Amino acid sequence: MRTTHLEDNFQQKIDAEERIEPKDWMPETYRKTLIRQISQHAHSEIVGMLPEGNWITRAPTLRRKAALLAKVQDEAGHGLYLYCAAETLGVSRDTLLDELHTGKAKYSSIFNYPTIAWADMGAIGWLVDGAAIMNQVPLCRASYGPYARAMVRICKEESFHQRQGFEIMLTLSKGTPTQKAMAQDALNRWWWPSLMMFGPNDAESQHTEQSVRWKIKRFTNDELRQKFVDATVPQAEILGITIPDPDLKWNEERGHYDFGAINWDEFWQVVKGNGPCNQERMEARIKAHEDGEWVREAAMAYANKQSQKLTEQVA
């Protein structure tokens, strides 16, 4: 009876647009849902450094190199903010990373595709970060306070990433025929995986309905995907390149673009670990974690030494 009363008060607080803070009572399913979503988000930021880090040393100019390096550094920071937010829910970072490395936790399927050309840096910034912004801006109003506050800065930096990617695509599109062909090829390869980023259709999503009710999410997967398509098609027209979807057309009655069927078999294969770069990404993350063990040990030793020194001074 008491739990029902607490749950009623909890939902009333959410319906009133009040934030839930770490010390507030919350249903265990709410806590677990947040841990799953925030940790997957954090893992995506960390794994997402890999496809772009691959191009830092091969960027065509110093300006491009500096911008890409800054972007990858931002993504590391985003992972940090999100892991910190998850820790306020009572889960340790070691646990979260162990779940990533053992395959128990997932990250965005988009990062399991290879980056084979410089134009991919433009397509990722324009499409992947553009999709991320579409998904993440509403999270600034998420019901859980630490998550919402972390998203404010993340979204500001993601907007820089999206503009950087679009500018790369614009430069290529206005360049030589070979450069424009590179931009078109990158769009061809990244368009459909970008649409998959929003997750399965609402009818197939296990968590969307409850997350919307709890106001962790403000829009469903399909609503966000439609908003992304509607925003991106005019941008492709500015670039002068063609979205690889013969079924794409403006629907006057709906006031939205209709688009073709997504290959969900491919999506689930990548989610299950059978994408082009799944194994490569995990091997790289595990190696980086193992190689950095001495840094963590040194930091802990220093922290313990400072704590002991403070204790002795107080005594």
C-alpha cells in the first residue's frame, strides 16, 4: 500500500514537471531504466571516439585536424558527464565499463560502421551528430535532474559537431567532381544507419512508452526519426547531393516527408554484435582500458596518500 502511495506521488511530481533528484524516492524500474539509458549513452560517446580518432592524423589540413581533435575530446567529456550522472543512481563506473566490455550493455549501432574516407567525417558530423541532437535536445528536459543537466552542455557541443560536419560536406560538394562524388558516397553509406540510430519502430520498442510516461524521453523513436528526416532533406538539397531513398517524397497531407522502409534485419544484426566493426570496436576499447590501468592505480594511490595525510593532520 505504501509503495503505491509513493508511486502515485512520484508520478504526480513528474506530471508537474518537477525534477527527480538522486536522494528522492523513485521506483526501482525507473532507476534501472535510467541506468540502462544513461550508460548506453555514455558508452556510445566513448566508442564513438574510435571511428573519428582514426582520421585525426590523416585530416587534409591543420584546421581540420584541430577541429576533429577538439570534437573527439568533447566526446570523451560527454562520456565522463554521463558516467557521473549514472553513478548518482548507485551504480559504479567499474560495473558500467565491465558490462560494456563483456557485451552485456549496448551502445549506438551507428559506431559499428567503418570510416573509409575523409568525407565520412563530414557525414558523421552532419547526419550522426544531427540525429544525436534531435534525440538529445529533449533530454535537457528529462525528469531526472543529473541527466538533464549533463545534457545541456552536451547538446551545445553537439551543435558544434553538426555544423562542423555540414561544413565539410558543403566544401566537398562545392569542390571538384571527385570531391562531390566522395560526399555523395558518404551520404549513401551513412543515411540508413543514421535513421536506425533512433531505435526500433515504436511498436517494437520495449521501453519507449514507459520512458515517455516518466518523461525520461519526450518523443517516441518514430517521432524523432520523422523530425530528423524533415530537417535533413532540405539540407541535402542545399548541398546538391541526393538522399539514397527512391521512396522519399513530400506528403502534403501529412506535412512531412514519406521515406522508404528501413532494413531492420541489418539493425538487429549490428545490435547483436554482427556489424562490420563490432569486434574491432570492442577490442580497441578493452585494450585502451587495460593499457590505462596503471593510470587508475596511480591516481588511487595518490588519493589514498592524500586522504591518509589529511587524517593524520586532523588527529
